[in-house]
Amino acid sequence: MKRLVKIASATLCAFPLLQACTELTIEQPNIIEAEPNQFNADIRLLSKAFNPVVLSDQHRQVIVVPELQGRVMTATTNSNLGETLGWFNRAYLSQKHSSRSTPIGGADRLMFGPETGEFSQFFQPGKERIVDNLYAQDAIVLQPYQVLAQTKTQVTVQADIQLINNSGTQFDFNLNRRIKLFSKNEIEQMLETKVGKSLDYVGYGSDTKITNTGQAWRKETGLVSLWHLGAFKPSQNTTVVIPTEGEVKQATAYFNQIKPSHTQTTQTHVFYKADAEYMNKTGVPVENTKPVMGAYDAQRNLLTIILFNISSDKKANYVTASWLDSSDAYAGEIVNVFNDGPDDFGQYFGPFYEMETSSAAFELAHGESQSHYHYTLHFQGDTSELNELAIQILGVSIKQIEQVFE
């Protein structure tokens, strides 16, 4: 089992949290001290090497870096106080970005699947699919995206992308990615409920669309999925909540065992302890997936909701990401949780935890498109008002969430 943990560690380090840290030498060039207003400090830090875009709705703000594949780095409910809600590698990003293998993070970043299997986007053509050969392509970690349009509350970026999978299939496509900071009215419309007056909140989301500019994509030679990941700060009191369609008796194992200390299932939910103390990844089958997941951090009275789209096509293909069995290239899932933790060498990538969603993968002719959205909503404050949201959106109370891993 130790070898499997090593495999997972290497993978998760490279994309751009994920890549081959086979003997795990993660460079952390400087220790970045926390500042009273961390959000403003993050803007200053990122401005040294990049041109960050700050989206603003009064004191609710989000930092986007187009040069880092249009990723949302972090957000705050109150820029005057400056508490940040996403995790990113401040030490590494205080210098020029040039590594394919250093964890970067971000509250909403984009990658392309599949991760494993014969059509993997993370192994060069013909290379054996072992940890030492993991390779993050330019479009995943190094290619900057160009700003197409920008307003106070949204920015749209684009890029012409080329990927080549492990089987040698080339994918050429144009990517258009819009990141938007949502108003309170937009958030309430999404949730179909009111946000409590005493709650601090910030909501942001990405809509990503790719259009095939090359040869037709065929299932037999591999497809492409849009993979959105959000990295957040863990705690001993953070629990991820995945509402399910029907009972999931056993959450999916990706590279090591599912432990009851970190994963619990009921007839209606899967719960995950996001403490960054056990490196692990899990998910739920496509047929059990609802278009919502969330997390509650009791330490900070912080409720996070993730909304995403699911294809209406019942025969849609979902590409694999399993390191235990990738024999079926289209046995993937939509929703995943990754938990950081000490690897075989006692090192962490963050620490952080991730909530991830993936699109279906389609056979696209030249000129055809596919898209995926991934929206992140943070609420902080009065527990009774957070409880109302948790019950309405996640189908479970704050008290029930807190009791899962007691």
C-alpha cells in the first residue's frame, strides 16, 4: 500500500498541484509570513511576477491570474479584514513560475482529463504510465491565457490549446473561460433561497468552453474532459458534504484505502474529513451524483457550496482518474475530494484539501464545442443562518455535519 500512496502523491503534486515528486523534493524557497490583511498581501505577492485581475463587488473580492491558466487564486468576503478562503503556494509564486512539478493550488483552476489510463493527458506518447514518467503539458501548467474582456466583476480569458495523450492522439482546440464574481441577487437565484442578512459571503464561478479546431475526436483514440479543482485550507473541524442520489455504500477509492476515520456514508450523503492528515482521494459514481457539494469548517463558521453542471446525456462518457484500475478508460466520475497529508517522506503538498468536478467527454467534430461550469459560494457568520442554508442546499444540518466524525 505504501507504493500506492507514493503514486498518488506524485500525481497530486503535478497538475499543477500534480506531478512527479517521485523522491519528493518540493522546493519551498521562502517562508511567507501571514499578514494582518492576507488578501492585500496576496495581491502584492502575485503582482511581482504576474498581472493579477481583482474582481470587486464592494468589499467582496476575488483574485484571478490569467498567466496561470486563468485560475482563481483566492477570495475574501471582506477585503477590509483580508481573510482569504483559497489555498495557493505563496512561497513558490513569490518568484518566477517555471516548474512543471511544484504544487500551485488556487480556489478554482482548470485541468484536462483523463488523468490515468491509455488516453491520459499526463504521460507523453508511448511512455510507460509510471510515476517517474508523469508530465504536465504546457496547457495545464505553463501556458498563459490571454485576457479577452474585463469588467469590474468578471474577466474572460482565451487560449489556443494543443494536447497530446499517452496514445499519441493530438487535440487542438480554442478555450474560452469566463470568471465571474456573483452579486447577492445572483447567488440567491442560484440557490433559490435568501442569504441571511448577518452572513458575510462571496461567490465566484468559472464557465469554461472548448471548441475543436482540429481533427474529429473519437472515443476509440481518447477524448478530453474539463476538470475544475478548488484548493482550500483544511482544519480538524472541516467536513466535505456530498449529497447523493440514492445510497452510496462505499465511496470510490482512487489510490489507497478508504478509511472510516475520514469517509462516512449514509443513505443520502457521503461525508469526508478534510483535515489534510491522510493523503487520499475519493468520489461517488456518476449515477449517484447531484449537481452540488459543499464543506463546513466549524473552526471558522465557514460554509462553502459548490454548484456544477451534469450532462443530460445518459450515455455521456466520463474519463478515468483511478490509479487502482484504469482498464476502463470511461469509468470516471464527476465529483471528487482530495485530502492532503504526510506522504511516505512525511511531507505535505500544502496542506490543503480539494473539491473537484469534471465534465463529460464528448466526440467533437471540427467546430463543435463542450463546456462545464463550476461555481463556488462561501458563507461565514451566524451558525443558525448557516444552518438554514446547509439544510436547504445540502440536505443536512450543521449539527449533523459536526457529529459525523466525533
